[in-house]
Amino acid sequence: MTSTGEGMVTYRFDVFDRDQTVVASQSVVFSNSRAVWPKVTELAWRVGESGGQIKVTDQAGRVVVLVGVNSARRASGPSAAFESYRAA
């Protein structure tokens, strides 16, 4: 993972199922770590399996977010579920 410009950081998103098998993985560039939460929410509703986890690491390999799919869904609220469904 690389830094792309001043203040931009590449974050890796891994979605795990209940057995800790990676079911989805992608890298996205953001300007700060707070910007990762909308992507976490999107992955929780689109890819995440109930009981699975989402892990986000920065380009140095440090864990930025480690959250259960169910918790991410609850924290995002019902409107995020509707928006994710509508965008699909």
C-alpha cells in the first residue's frame, strides 16, 4: 500500500465470514481515518455476513477499525440499509 499525495493514505478493507475467511478485500485512498466509516457501513450491508467482521488497516499495517458486521449495521441505522439497497 502506498501514500498517494500529501495527506492521502491507502486503507485496506477486509471482510471476514464467521470462519475468518476473507470474503472481500479492497484498498481505498482517503485523506483521514475518519473517512473510512462510510465504506465500512457500505461493506457491512453489501458484503458482510451476519457474524462476520470488517478489518481496516492503514498503509503501515496498523489496524484502524475492527468491527463486527452486525455492530456496523446497527451503528449505521436503518437509513444506511435503505441507501445501500437502493444503490445496488
